[in-house]
Amino acid sequence: LSPSIQKRNTSQSSKIMRISRQTLYATLTLSLAPQTIGAVVYTENLDRCLTAEEADEIESALANGETVDIFPDKVQPDQSSYWDISYHGTYKILKNTQPDVDTSYLLHQCGLPMPLTETEREQFDGVFEVPYSGGLLVTATTTIPNIEILGRRSQIKAFAVDENLISSPCLSQVVIPAGKDDGSITFLPLYNDTAIEEYVIEHPDTVV
């Protein structure tokens, strides 16, 4: 990028780059008239909520018509199917495109007000702050490796699977016994959709 890029000093671990919109669009090979409005672009996705200071800066930038990108590390379907994701500055939309499912979820950055209008948000099957900090309900053992790779093992709050089929040593030997002792982990009846629905109603911040 051109010398118009300046790094903003911050006490946070993640730095923000200020990029002129003209430079940003030129980089994307778009031909536009000269622009003086800037852009706020994070250099990495945050694993935390925004601070009040960061949120104020972003809201101010949006109000001034600046471009904001909180999710520079973007993912797209590569070796998998039936899902898609689009990015919109301070939020992203995740879609399950599997036939006969067709659900969509609004994922917005924690620390900022919810985007879009209430009517627009009602079109989604779920609205969640990210990074997600709520509980996880495991209904299939095949999801456990992905949960552990993402470092979210501690967010597992309930299982609807046979405990004997859980092969993860960390879960079976440490997390589950401790969770049973202090009541932080629940095992639901097997093959019981009603029990799962009732648990989710009782714990609305839980993702299945």
C-alpha cells in the first residue's frame, strides 16, 4: 500500500491502520474520483470485545461515512459445502445453505450496538455477538475436535451424547469430571429432542 497508510499507536494488542479511501480503492483496482474520507481497518480479528474507546472511534468513523473493517481475516468455503459467509465491516452473515435448512445468522462485533434495524434483524434465525462467549451444547461427538481446535473447550456446558463415546482425554478425564462435581456441565437424555429444546429455552445464550 502507498505511504498514505499510517499505523495508529494504541495500548491494545491489535493495531488499527488508517487508510485513505482513495488508496484502499486503488488497491482494489477500482477507478474513483479522489477521496479524502478515511478508513478504519484492523490488522487482525479480535478475540475480545471492543473497549469503549475503540467502539466510540468506530461509531464516529461510521457516522462520518468512513469504511470500517473489523474482520481482516476472512474465511470462505474451500473444502466444505453447504455454508457461506459475507462480511459487512462490523458484522458478518453466516448462512447454512444445506437443502431444506436454509438458515442465516447475524454475527456482530461485541462492544458495538447491534447493526441493522430491528425489522432487518428479525429476518435472521439467530443474532449473536462475536467473539462468542456463551455456552455450547454438544449434540455430536464429531464437533468436539473443532471446538478444541478453536480453544472453546471451557465453553461446553452440556452434552446430548453418550459420555462413553467422548474420546478427548482432556474432556473425559479432566473437564467432565470437574463439571460433574461443581454442576457446571449437564448431560441430557440421549436421543431426546424435547430435552434439547427445553435446555436451550432455559439457557438462551447456548449454541447447539
